[in-house]
Amino acid sequence: MPAVKRLLVVVDMQHDFVDGALGSEAAQAAVPAAKTLVAQAEEVVYTQDTHGEDYLDTHEGKLLPVPHCIRGSAGWEILPELYRSGARIFEKNTFGSLALAEYAAAFDEITLCGVCTDICVVSNALLIRAFAPEARVRVVSAACAGTSPEAHEAALLTMKSCQIEIG
Ligand SMILES: [Zn+2]
């Protein structure tokens, strides 16, 4: 039997979502668990929310008028303690990354962690579910944080309905 291929996806663990413009205590509290996952992972990839100076003119910016993850800014950077040197990064200018989902489809087990549970984690988990119908997809709750505790729980419930394992 061929070996099981496992992938860890770290979603948007960038300063602006942890301790910057859109940061939260919940996001900071998720860092140690995410760090453990990275340390144990066979392969890890990252998503990096990436906007330009025109952010406020974009659809997302009109609905969330808080500039964040502007390319090249300190807030755009992935937390260095979570980054495995040389690992692949999928930049994205919206919630989900099609390129990530296509990449993840080559794996048998895909684990996700990161922020925000109810925006970018759920978007990417469901995209991966669509691209990899036979894969085990798992989200580690303790290594995620939502825009609120209620939104976090609601997103986990939605993902569970879509046959994503919640760990
Ligand atoms: Zn964004």
C-alpha cells in the first residue's frame, strides 16, 4: 500500500490577524497549538492574505473597512515562529485559495489550522473538500480562532456537516 500523504495547511497566521489590525486574544491563544502542529507535520504549507494599497476600494474592503495584510507591511508577514523555512506559501486576495485546493488534492489527509475559523479556514476547508472528495480533511479547533467564539463554533458545525473532522 502506498504511504499516506499528509499535509498541514496553516491559514493566515499573519501579524494583522493575530496581534495587528484584526488581531485578537483568541488568535494569540491559538498560536501554541498551531506551533505544535507545524512541528509534527510532514509537509506544511501556508496561506497568506495579501491586499494592495487599493484595499478599501475592493469588495472586501467596502464591507470590512480595516486595511490589513497590505503586501510588504509588517502585518502581512506570517508569524516567524510558525513558519517552516522554505515551505510553500499561497498568497490570496480573497478568503479561499483555488491554487491551495488544487495542491491539497494530491494528499490523502489534509489538516487545517489558523484564522479566522468562520472566514478563511472554512472557505479553504470547503474548497479542499470540493477538490479532494476522497481525502480526510480535518480542522484542529484549538489551533483556530474565529471572529467571535460563537462564529468559531458555528463554522466548526458547518464544516462537520460537510464531513470535515473536527479535532
Ligand atoms: Zn483580507
